[in-house]
Amino acid sequence: MSHDPEPRTGVAPTGSVVLARQRHYSEFYGLTPLPERFGVVLGNCQAESLRVVMDAPEHRFVRVPAVHEMTAADAARLHEIAGLADVVVSQPIRDDYRDLPLGTQQIAAVTDARVMTVPPVRFAGLHPFQSAFRVPGVEGDPPVVAYHDVRTLAAAAGIPVVAALAPAEVRAVGQTSIDTLRLREQTADVAVSDLFDSVTADHMRTVNHPGDAVWMPLGARMLEMLGHTGGPTDPGRPLLNSVRAPLEPEVVDAWGLADEPRAHWIVDGVAVDDAEVRAAHREWYATHPEFVDAAVTRLAPLLDVWRAR
């Protein structure tokens, strides 16, 4: 018998963008029945990738919207769904995230399900020039790709930097990421950092988008911890693959990668010249000087690695 509580969000008019979204999350919105046994994975786009490799016919993991996209009605529905689930896997989410009761502990309080936490994964060893963040009070992201190149930011701030790092410096940037991951693991239920003991180009598409070389073993690890006998589900496609950052020669050297260096971005399958990205970002920084000022402070440790001596 399947669970099918009445959704609180309502059904949008036929043909609307909202209805298309509801169909994408059809079980969450009650357009199709919930499975008899199921789990949910909560967080950002990384959570959805983990859900994909954990989802299997013998034990489903229902697709839910990313928490940063949820409305008040979605949050209420999530509480219903979590109350019926037998497993909740969550990235650490603070209480009252975006003024909604979406915190990991708040979800744990409304369910008898087993609740497990998994750390968010960032690794800069393949893209030591890159960062992804927002500054409070500054709306939007730079054009083309929503990532910041410390070299372009430094130029906007008038800070001289080197054109490229030495391979040892690339590995040091990667080690800083691993150290951060290990700190996050201290309050999580599963370890991730050891998956980077051997690095391939498939480990990260960008600084915050892991590839299948992370998702498949992490999914296997989670399923084993949950007592599931089946292995992870092969998604049949590369996950989080809409944006791929350049692969610099010194990065290939640092990790002994089998891949050839790549000077361009790949955005939705289309090659984009890095010079085009940098030019667009320089214009954006010129119109957002407050962002540049805040970024220099926030990225001070990384800027120190790149600073010309």
C-alpha cells in the first residue's frame, strides 16, 4: 500500500512553469503516489546527485526540491514527507534556514526515520583558481558562469598574482580542501575526504560540483551503512555536468591525470573560451566594486597562494 497524503501545495494550471516543476517532483507534490518504503535526501544540488545513485526499485529515494528553492508550502509538505519516510539523509542545514523550518534538527524532530548527515563536498585541488560564493547585499552572479576566478578578482582589486601555480602549490590547495572536509566529517555520519586519496579529473566538475567518481562510491557507502544489499545505481549519465571548468596544465601535472589540459569551459555541452568568461566577469566586477572588496577579504588565504612575489 502506498502513502498518498493530500499535498498542501495545490496543483498549478495546465501548461504553467509551476506545473512543470510539480511534475518533476511528482511524488513530493502528490501528483503520483509515494512508494510504500522510501527515503529522502535533503540539501542542495549535491543532495539530488546522491539521491540519484541511492534510488533503486527495492528502496526508493523520492526526489524533493533543493532546500534553497523551497517555499513555505514546500516546507510544510516536506514535514509530511519526512514523517512518512524511513530514512532521511541530509546535508547539515541550520535551523530556520531562509526563515523556514528546514533545519536538519527541525526535520529530525518531525520523523521517526533514521536521520543521517553527509557533509557538503568542495575540493579546489582540480580548480585551484576558483571559488563559488555570494556576498550579502549583492544581487545575482557574474555572467556566463557563476564562479569566480581569483586571478580575475585580483586584477579587479589591483593585486598582482602569478599566472599559474607550481604543481606542489596545486596539491597544497587541494590539501586545504581535504582538511576542511575532515572538519565537517567530525559532525557528520559519513566520511568523504578519503575518496580524494587518488584524484581524477572526474572527481570534480567545478570547485563545488563533484563528479561520478565521488557519487558512486559515496552512494555505495551510504547504502551499506543503511544495511541495503544492493549497490549504487548507475545514473547512465555524468552527474552535475552542466558546467565544467578548465583543466590547467599544472593541475594535470600535480595529480598525474590521464587527461589532456583544457583551456576552455564547457557549459551545457558547449565550449566557452576562458577569455570570454574573464572579460564578462571583469565588466561585472567593475559594476560591483562592493563585491570585489568583500571577496578580497573572504578569499585572502587563496589570494596569498596566488600573490606575485
